Amino acid sequence: MKTILYKSDPKRGKLWQDIFADIAPDYRFIQWTDLDLSQGDPAIFAEVDYLVAWMPPENLAQRFPRLNVLFSIGAGVDQFDLSQLPAELPVVRMVEPGLTQGMVEYVTFAALALHRDMPLYLKQQREHQWKVHPVASAAKRRIGVMGLGELGEATLNTLQSFGFECHGWSRSGKAIAGVTGWAGADQLPEFLAHSDILVCLLPLTDETRGMLNAALFAQLPNGAALIQTGRGPHLVAADLLAALESGQLRAAVLDVTDPEPLPVDSALWEHPAVWLTPHIASQTQPNTAVNALLANLQRFETQQPMIGEIDKTKGY
Ligand code: NDP
Ligand code: OXD
């Protein structure tokens, strides 16, 4: 029997445990929070084959001598210190339809709200102002998505169905039917010039940290809007506030901040053109995630490549 150790939110872990008991009883599924760690590492650590975690425990190689794969509970792996993990240990990010659907919903909600000027109308409502602004058609609105992975591609496919002019940018470029594709640093300025609404769906790496900054905002069309669903440290918050102040940007929907939770005295809370949510754009859904994990376990156990295995040299 193979043993899976789960180390993340215990309430959601209980759901995972119940689903495993129901559909995959051949796996032993253990929750970190059910273990007694008061006397040091329990003997069961020596039997752990797979770890599913948001933050993995330290010293994996010494404490889990049988560990075969580290699975991230989320799509991102930036919470892992990859340099501290055993070099040969495969690391797999979460790719599962529930997580993808959640992101598609959130970005669609935010894109439609920005397209239809909702931050402005909400401000007007607060000021008891009845004032009409021109309504642009979706065909005249250009949406640019940074990051064309699992989430970026699915999001673009849905945004297209509203008739938006869709653009996508990534490191290596990706052909997506109906989307104008841009690749690499050379094409970033052209991509930005075509993004009335910019969506960040990049992983956080040394290359992408701080990328949403004044220099980038200056390359967007005047009055552009931002949807930030990547990671908080992508964004230089002071540069965003300055761009909102100058009118270079008209609004921003931020699901992620740096740090999280956002400090109570941050100027972002009160800004009328900023909408904030507490990192809820999407969440791994236990039902669909267990199926995705099981499919990957089967792949691993039959020596096939797993879906979502990261390239540690790239950091995603
Ligand atoms: P993927 O790994 O599938 O895709 C990453 C994409 O980013 C690829 O297209 C990649 O390009 C591109 N990319 C990476 N580095 C660069 C770079 N330096 N320059 C240009 N493009 C780059 O990731 P997912 O789509 O699954 O997830 C994306 C991110 O979304 C996660 O890492 C996480 O940060 C965020 N997220 C946020 C959530 C939330 O609730 N707010 C929930 C889930 C995820 P290439 O293909 O060329 O390598
Ligand atoms: C993720 C997240 O990476 O929830 O899945 O942010």
C-alpha cells in the first residue's frame, strides 16, 4: 500500500481523506494535523511515498527517505524553496479542472466589470451621481493575458466568447486559435500596447518578480486597467497607485497582494479604483483534484510523465 501525506488546510484535507477512502482505498491517506509530533518525527514518516502540501516540511530527504514525489496543493510552486529540495525529487504543480474553472470565472467577472466601467459606476453610486459614460463594444476592447499556461489559455478561450479582441503573451509563445500571440521580452512592448485590460497569470519567479511596475504600465494604452491574479510580488504597489493617480491606469482588480494579508494601513484598501479580494480567484477543488492526483500517481507508477511536473531550472 502506498502512503500519501497531506499537509495543508485540515478542513479541506478531511474532504480529500473522505474522497480517497471512497474511491481509492488502496492508498493510505494521512493528514499532517492528525499526527502526534510531540515526541519528534513519527515512524510513519519512513513510509511516506507522496507528499501533497502547500508548505512542505523541512529536511525532506532525511525525514522521508521513501518520498517519491512532492505535489503542490496549488498551481503555484513559488512557496517552495526549490534550492532546498532534493535535486532528484519530482515536483508537480496542481493542474485540475476545478482550479482552472475558478480562475476562468474570476478573470471573466473582473474583465466584464472593467469593460463595463463598474469601478467608476460604484464610485458614482457612493457619490449619488447619475452620470452616463459611453459604452464600448467588446469588439473594441483588447484584453491581454500574460502567461499562457493552463490558466491563461483557458481564460482567453472564455473571454473570446464575449467578442473581446484577445492577446496573449508568454516566454516561448503559444498558438491559441483566435488569440494574437506574442512571445518573449522583444514582443512585450507590442503586446502591452494592445492591452486595454491586462491580466497577469504568470508564475512568480526571479524573472517575473516586480514586473508589474511603472515602466510596464507606461507601455499600456492610456486609461488601461489591470487584473492581477498571479502573485503579490509581481506588482509594485506604489507604481500602481502612481499610475492610477496620473490616469495612466483607470482601475485595478487585485486578488493577490504583497504581503498577504494586506496590511490594514495599505493605501490600496481605500482607493476607489481598486477592487481587492483575499486570494480567492481560484481554489483547488477536492473532488476534481483527487482525480487529477490519482491520474498522476498512476502515471508515475507506470513510468509515464506526470501532468504539471515543473522544470526546477525555470522555477515553474
Ligand atoms: P503554467 O505553469 O501552466 O503557465 C505559466 C505561463 O507563464 C506559461 O505560459 C509560461 O510561458 C509563462 N511564463 C513563465 N515565466 C515567464 C516569463 N519570465 N516571461 C513570460 N512568460 C512566462 O501556470 P498556470 O497557468 O497553471 O498558473 C499560473 C499562475 O497563476 C500560478 O503560478 C499562480 O501564480 C497563479 N495562480 C493564482 C491563483 C489565485 O487564486 N490568485 C490560483 C492559481 C494560480 P512558457 O509556456 O513559455 O514557459
Ligand atoms: C494556487 C493558488 O497557486 O491558490 O493554486 O494561488
